[in-house]
Amino acid sequence: MHPGLALDGLVVMALVASASAALLSRDLFRGVVFFIAFGLLMAIAWVRLESPDLALAEAAISAGLTGALLLDAVGQLRDPNQPDERVWPWVEGGLSLCLLAMLCWAILGRPELDPGLTQALARAMETSGVSHEVTAVLLNFRSYDTFLEISVLVGTAFIGLALQPLRSESRLLQQISNPLLDVLIAWLGPVMVMVSVYLLWAGTSQPGGAFQAGALLAAAGVLLHLSGVTLPFLKPGLGLRLCLISGYVVFLLAAVSGPFIGLPLFTYAPGTAGPTIIIIEVFLSLSIAITLLSLFTAAPPTGMERNHGA
Amino acid sequence: MAPETLYALGGAFLFVIGLCVMVAIPHLLRKILAFNVMAGGIFLILVGLREAGEFPDPVPQALVLTGIVVAFASTALAVLLLRRWFHVSGRATLEPEHAYAHHYRYGPGDKKPEPERDADSGSDA
């Protein structure tokens, strides 16, 4: 019996319980709160699975940003006369149970896994320019996937901005005149920016990297936005557009710099991999932060909803 | 049983629960929540299927990291679309109106239906 198995069993049971509570509770607000708890439990699960990068990203993005986004949405979508959805789905439930049985059978009965790419990766790490494996995979060996990801992010940012209502002033949230909140923002804001820069720099040799740094910056921006502080750089304009596409453009330039010196696409010049990765990561985290932040703030503002509940 | 397999099985549970709710419940925000739970389940399966006690494989970790960020972007866009839909139509589902007609709220110019039992529901015109 593995020594940590009891803890892992508890974590898995808590995951399933919080997910069920999030999805099946009657009150939508309670469901979203359970979803935030689910995100934090997932971060614990990643720590148990020895993936600290994933734990950082899950806590910042899934529990933090997604939770804030959904809480914001629940506040606007509140419909007190919510129809009773207690129709028990027999057909879907039965089919889901069959699918669950098949998945469990597949997971438990899998053949011996080969070591995968770990040994090839360990051999290639000296040429990667960084000393942390996940960063090396993300920004050097599988940089094509990361490039596609930043393209997806830029695409969603532009769709989100296109869906903004025509009244283009930033949301005038009521100024919450709370001295505790003011002090908290004054202290937390700079600390979050500092920690995000540290995460970006530390990603080369420890868990961290562009995504976690970008998510933390976006979280700082969301905190400011929800406290009523207007963020002038989020107005649609040249500055916003430049920030959004900077990550994509820098990555593209780094990718096509290979063919100019006779190497394949997405291959960095020998010896320059380290600095190239740092430069890409800086612009990538800036782009990710602005993208996630503008997706958050692009929703229709309070008061324009047709059925505000209060 | 190795702990990683336990997490993979938990991931399978999460995926199936999310899938069932996504298909069965018509409210759009619950579908978005279910989508996120499904994504979490798949990530757990991806990272959980590895040799017990071996060095953690960085390649699935990189894939899942990408997946977490893209899942958030998709969720944000979905919530944005949902709020625009709510702003335009007044409903949070895609079901046709008559299914929830007795709860539908009307604007100033619309014809009100027969009076409801609870008097406070249609009061904000």
C-alpha cells in the first residue's frame, strides 16, 4: 500500500464531491463557489502528481480567473424564478454509466507504458537553453503547440472585443468606498506584479513560466477592475491591439528566424535558444495578461441587462 | 493501486459527470461549468496515466498547461456570448420560449400574459 494513498483517495473523493455539488446544486451561486473549491482541489491534485507548474496554473487560472468570471456572470444572470430542473435524466445517466465503465476498464487494464519521451528529452536538455523541462518542452521542443495556443488566444480576444456593446466607455462599476479594499489594492497590486515577473524569470529553472506570470498579471488587472478602478489601456485602440498581438508576432518572428539561416521552421539558432526563449516569454505573458483581462472586461456592463434582478 | 491511477480514475468520473450534466441540463451557465469539469477530468487522465514512481513526464504536463489556458479562453468567450444572449433575449437557455413562458420577464412594450400566482415576479417593468 502506497504511503500517500489515503490522502490521494481523499483528494479524489473531494474532487468528485465538489464537482457534483458545483454542477447539481440548485442555487447557481452556490454551484460557482463549489467550482472555485474544485479548482483549488485540482491544484492540490497536481501537487500530488508532482506537477507544480500545473498547480500554479490551475490555481491562478481555473480557480482564480474562471471563478471570478463565473461569479461576475452569476450576478448578472440571476433569475429568481428559475424553473425547476429536477427532471432526472435516465437515458443520459445510463449511457454515462456505460461510458464510465469503459473508461475505468481502459485505465485499469492498460498495457505496460513505454517510457515515452523522457529519455530523449533528458538527452536533449543541454541544447534547449533553459534548465526546467516543462519550459523547454513548451517553448523549444514543442513550440509549435504554444504558438497555436497564442493564436487561439488572440482570436478569442478579438472575438470578445468585437462583441463589446457599442457604448464603449469602460464599465462604470460603482465605486466601492471601502478603506480596507483601498489598502488591499494598494498593497496587493504591486506585489502581484512583482510575483508575476518573478514567476516569469524563475520559469527557466524552476516551475513557473509565461502562462502563470500572464495569469497572475491578469488577476491583478481583474482585481483592479472589480474594485472600480478604470483601466485606461483597455479602451479599444492602437495600444490595446499592439499588446494583444505582440506575443503572437514575436513568436512568429522567432519561428521564422530559423529558415533565414538554413534551419527548419521553429528552430532557434544554436546558442541563442536561452535569450530567445526569455524574449518570447516576456511578450507572451504580456499578451496573455491583456487577452485574459480584456475577455473579462468585455461583457455588457451592469444596468444594460434587460432583467436586472434587484 | 498506484496513486496516479487513482487520479486517472477520478478524472474519468469527472469527465462522465460533466458530460452527463452538459447534455441533460438546459441552463447555459451550467453547461459551461460542466465543460470546465470535463476539461479537468481529461487533464487528470492525461497526467495520471504514467508509470508508478517514475519521473513525471514533462510532455503531458506541457500539453495540459496549454489546455488549461485554452479552456479558460474558451470559457471566457462562452460566458461573453451567454451574457450577450441574455442581454438580447432575456433567457439563459436556448430552449424555446414557451417552455419557460410563465417565468419569462417582459419589457415595457410587450403584452403581458395572464397574471401569475406570485405577484412580485413581473413587477419591474
